[in-house]
Amino acid sequence: MPQNEYIERAQQLHGKQLDHDERKRKKTARMAKERSHKLKHVIGMKAKLAHKARYREKVELKKKIKAHEEKLAGVKPKQTVEPKNALPAYLEDRAIADRAKVLTNSMKQKRKEKVGRWSVPIPKVKPMTEDEMFKVVKTGKRHRKGWKRLINKMSFVGETFTRKPPKYERFIRPTSLRQKKAHVTHPQLKATFHLPIIGVKKNPQSKMYTSLGIITKGTVIEVNVSELGLVTPAGKVVWGKYAQVTNNPENDGVINAVLLV
């Protein structure tokens, strides 16, 4: 058993106190008052963060309640009363309208699920300055010219990449910071694979970094997944898939990414 689970171990060996459940119930009941007291007396930046978190919780709770109410409203059986006389033409389409409403709701739900499914693991990343990304390389006889830049971050170059002559090369990609493979984790299979990189799709920092093939945290890369044997509904083998980088490659020395399924 892990070292931090000593309370659970003690409970398994010796049991709980006789008033354990009662004390737990009282503590839970007191939590609301304690929280309210803290929120009333907290000031400054802590107050802003606390109120923001509380507001987010309330929004989530309201959404859950609304969804639950909608579910109950949808499940409730309708009492069909047979009309005594013949129905007029303008009342005959009411059942069709109900079906259309159910269909619309189901489409909205599917759309929401699809949006959640295609959302990336890291939606926001910390912006980087140019000083973090590049190092100025002084050139010329007197070392007064400073138009060359050395890339400090991990980069990807394709198989057909050829360096320009050093005299005319503006952006220098060090060989030690070039990567051709990434450790990609499949979120559904819960397994990690060492896959070759096809290209850099998007770097959230800048379009220029995307064109240079610079890989930082949050970058979307394209990897070769032919080894995994993924197949489309039509029966074709999937060759390339997108993955988002989840670590800082320049610090770790490797690229870790999550496959966007």
C-alpha cells in the first residue's frame, strides 16, 4: 500500500470510530457556512480567484439542473386523450412538431459531443517572447551584424531538408535540437507509441514558427500512424493523424504528444 494511504490502512486494521459517520455528516453540513465565511472575508487577488471559481461552479450546477429537468421533461409520458370530435387540420401537425423538437435537441447534443471530442488537450498556452525563441548570432569581420538567429527550441526538418550555405542562412536549427520522432499517447487505447513526425501543422505562438517547424508546448503536429492499423469507416488505412505536444521538448529532450482522436 502507498505510504500516503495510512488512514485507509488504519481503518482496515482497526475499524472506524463509533461516531465517525455522524462527525462526517456534521463536517459536511458545516462546510457551506465555513466556505461562505471565507468568501466574505477574503480580499484582493485571492477574492477575485475565489469568486471566479465559485461562479464557474454555479454555472456548471445550473447546466446540470437544466439538463436534468430537460431529461425528466422528455421522459414524462404524455397522456393521450382521444378527441370526441374530428380534429381540425391546423391541430393535426402537433405530434409532428414534437418529433421535430426531439430531433433538434438530439442534433444539438451530438454537435456538443463532437465539439468536445475534437477539443485539444491544451487549449491555451503561455506566450513566448522572441528572446526565448531565438538567440542573436553576431556576424561580420567586426561582429557588428546581427541579422542571424539561432533557434533555442526543438524543431522538425523533413527528409528532403538541405541547409543553405552558412553565409546566407538566417535561421540556424542546431542538429542537437532536431527531432524526427515523437512519443504519442492514444487517449482511448491508453498506450504510447514512438511514431515518426510528418510535419508541423500549427504552432500557437506564431505562423512564422509553424513555417520554421519549431515545436513548443501546445503545437499541433502530424504523425504517421500507419503502424497502429487505424481504419476509416470506408475501410481505408489512416496514414497521418494530428497530435498535440503536451510537454516542453527543449527541457525534456523528447517530444510527448496526445493523439487527437
